[in-house]
Amino acid sequence: MTARFEAYPPDRASLVRFLEPGRIYRVGRNSACELRIDHDSISRFHAELQDDARGWHLSDTGSKNGLRVDGHLVLQAHLTDSIWFAIGDVYCHFEPLSPEQVHELRSQHNTRRSISRALSSRLSPDLGFEPLLAQTLDAMLELSGLGRGFVLYGESVDALRVRASRGIDLDELARSSFAGSVGAVDRALRERRSVVCGDTGDTPWLGVRPSVQLGGIRALICVPLLHDGELLGAVYADSRRPGTPLTELDQELIESIAGHAVATLAMARLRDAVDSLLQASSAAGARAPRWQEIRSACRMA
């Protein structure tokens, strides 16, 4: 029986996987685990999922923080129907799937990848620098389903400026009352990795921040803009309403858009530099004598 496994770490994108019959899935923090969940409450090899004659079997493999089903610590459990349980402090959901459901869900994933490719194809150096930044933000908002955001961009970290925004007044960004997560942006810039949060209320380091509490932020994502190891900025988006949790697929597609955008921005920046050189050369060339003039002057001499 094919099933869907979902895990919801409080400060990461949610993990969604299809479980195929006849396989054993290890759950834990170790990179060798088929279902890897990066959270401090999860042991390196925490649990296993395997199907048997009665359905899927969940078993503890010697973890530190155990498994909880219906609020009770258990060493093992049979998962035959849709059910919520906890691995360490991470809530998980298990759901058996019919072949029709599997086909529909895979089609949805393929559709999202197609949308991502279509959005990437719209990012062209021909747009110009500022429109390109704005379209990058629009693509991220469309993929994430979040309501508002902004783009930081600059030649260095100290020179980062807001170059595009949606749903956030630029004057608001400069005030101490900015209702966005400064901490999430700082963390993405400092650690050079995406910061994803499906519910700030379940994320201690975010939930206690005044900007998050005052702004009523429920979900957010911040993706650093990196090119050849150089940090050029970040794209930030958030929402005041809880929605469908951002999955690892969502994060993958958004990061792919960001990577394509940075490469395109580098091309646009190079094109602008070349155009400036050509304009300077053209201005200097207008003052330079023509070859025919030089030849005529030589004959007259």
C-alpha cells in the first residue's frame, strides 16, 4: 500500500514523501536516512517505517525522545488509517493513498515544476535591472503563496538596499515599527541558507521577536541571493495568515528561481557595464580624427 508521509519541523520546510510498498524507510537526522528530519529532538536514527500484511509499521529504533501516538509514548504502532503522531517534537502525518490519489498528487507536483520553469523563463536580462528584481519577487510570491515581500540587493552586504517590494510600503521598511522579520533576513544573510517557517508560533527564536508578534506574521521565507560564492542580497516574503505549509518542493522551486534570477542579474549587470564602456568609447571616438582626415592631412603635408 502506497502512503504519504509528512513531517512538520517548526523552523524548516515540511517534508513530504511517498512511501512505496516493500521498502524500509529510516527516519532521523543522519543524511543516510530515507526520511531525514533536521531537528534537535530527532535522533540520528530515530525510527523505521515498513509495510507488512496489516499496513505500515512504525517502530522506535532506540531514539532519545521517542514516538508519541495519541499523546502516549510508544515503541511501535501500526498505521492503517490517516493519523497524526510525533517523532521527537516534530509532528508528522501518515495517510494511505489509492493509485488514483498517487497519480493526482504526482501530477500536481509536475504542474508546480512546470509553473516554476515558466516563471524562470520570464527572467531575462532584456527586462532591465529593476524590472528583473521586481519579477523575481513576483515569481517567489506566486510559488510560495505568501502575500507580500521585498528584495534586497547590493554590491556588498553593507550596501544592501531594498530594490523591489510588494505589499510593503518602502517608508515602513525604514521605521522601527516594520512588521516583518528582521531576524529571518539577518539569519539568511549570515548563514547563507534559506530560512523557512510555516508557523512562527511553533518557532521559538522567531515567535518571541517583537517584529513578528506586532506584525502578526504567521509564515515566512527568506532566500539569500548567491552568485559564485558572493552574497548579493536576499528575497523575503511573509504572510499574516497561516496557509498551506511550505514544503521542501516549494523551497527547492523557490531557490531554483532565485538561482536563475541571480545568474540573469549578473548578465544584466555585465550588459550594463559593457553598454557604459561602449558609450564612453563612442564619446571618445566622436572626438578622434577619422582615417580619411589623417590621410588627407598627410598628403597636404
